[in-house]
Amino acid sequence: MNVVNVHTDNADYLLSDQQDSSELRGSIVDAVRNGGDFVRLDLANGAEAFLLCSPGAAITVVSRAEDEQAPTEAADSRRADLFDPVFDFGL
């Protein structure tokens, strides 16, 4: 069985083992190509989340065998220096 995680700039989602990662990737690509749309995520805890996928959004889908070691926080720490909490979005 595969464990599938979706990573965005603001959150990480552990998906249900019932959600097909290939179909999910296709839905994300379709949403981005069409200018943006919500894509449904079936979460491991039984809840649903809707992720807004739009051009320029950083979304990563990671699929690994259940018995493989999960990436460590050190591997993800390189993303932390990209975040600027004072950035003005001009809103």
C-alpha cells in the first residue's frame, strides 16, 4: 500500500489510501491548465479538504510505499528559508 501526501506552501495533507494519486495529479493539472479550480482531497482521517489549485501554486504530491522511511524534517527545512512572513501581497 502507498502513503500519499500533498504538500503546499501552507499545509501538508495525508491522504486516504482510497484516493488514487494518479487521478489526483491529473485533476490538479487540469485545474491549473483551466486557470484554477478546487480539487477534492480525501484525507486519512476521513475528512474532505478542497485545495485551490491555480497557475503558480506550488503543490507537490508524494507517494511512497508504506514501509519506506518518511522524509525527515531536515529534508524539508530548505523550504523554510523561502518563506518571508513580511512579504506584502498588495492586497
